[in-house]
Amino acid sequence: MDSRRRASALVDEAYRALGEAIVDGRLQAGDRLRDVELATLMGISRTPVREALQRLERIGLVEVAANRYTRVAALTDRARHDMREYAAHTIAAAMHVALPRCTDEELLDTARFVEEMRSAESSEQYVRAVMDLASHLVDVSRNVVFQKTFLQLDLVLRRNLEGWTSVSDGTRETLFRHFHDQVARRDTNGATWTFLALHGFA
């Protein structure tokens, strides 16, 4: 059992290290990923590296052509749009479950994350605030499926949400004011609709 746990931990470590390198740009779209070289750099065997690359392929961060290449997948406009749509609706669903279950203290934290979204001065800050809100909502939802799914998709969400922000027209401040008030009142229907409207999906 100890050896199996250790092997699984090595796969997780390789998956996280490679995924983070893709998300933060140290590994760019099109970069070749050779398991022998990566294993040497990480000081581990090829097996956990290969398994980590397979997991990254399943979430779309890596693409593989058998006997030709394994490389960092390109980030397409379609992938960005689909992920933003998915993220907005998934976060809204988690919010719908989480708000009625929040303690008063957790509700204050939720409102704080909403304020961080509103005050973000760049897309990078905005995405970080949205991801913090999503992580918090998933945690306080007490829903194991939300929690496991979010953990698995964290890397691809962060990569594909790059450049994302809220609507930039004259409705933005009004929507954020409504959003903050709806969260404070545990108005689940109102808060989820407003969150979607802030991102052009309502």
C-alpha cells in the first residue's frame, strides 16, 4: 500500500508541476513534452510523468499524436469562450447551493470576494478573485461532487479564463451593487442571475 500511495503522490506532483508551468506560461503552446527529459528534470521515473501527461491531455492542456509528439495544447478562442460559459454557469450553480448553507461568517467572506471582483483593476486580478469566490462557494456548499470537480478542473479553468472580466458597459456598477446585496440577503435566485449577467450569460 505504501508504494502505491507513493506512486500516486508522484503522479499528483508531476501533474501539478506541469500544469502550473502551462498555466503560468513557463511552458508555451506547442512546446514539446518529452517524458524522459521531464523525468530527469523532476528527479523521478518516467512512469509518473507519463501518467501526469495523460491526465493533462484529458483536461485539454496537452495534446498527443501517437508516435509523433506530446505538446502543450494551443489555446483557441472557442476553448476560451466555452470555458468562460462553463465557468459562469458552474459557479452560479455552486452559489445556488452554497448561499443557503453559509454561516454568517462564511456569508461575509462571500461578500468580500464579490467586492474583490468589483475592485479588480486587471483581468489577472479579476480571474483570481472569481476563482477565490468559486473555491469558497464550492467549499461551503458541502457538496462533494462540486468539490472534486472543481479540484480536477482548477488548472484548465485558470488557463482558459485568462483575459476574462465582467461586462464593461454602464450596467457594471449597478449589477455589482445588486450582486453584493443579493449575496448579503441569501437571495440565491437573484445572486445567480446577476452573476451570469455580469458575464454576459443571462
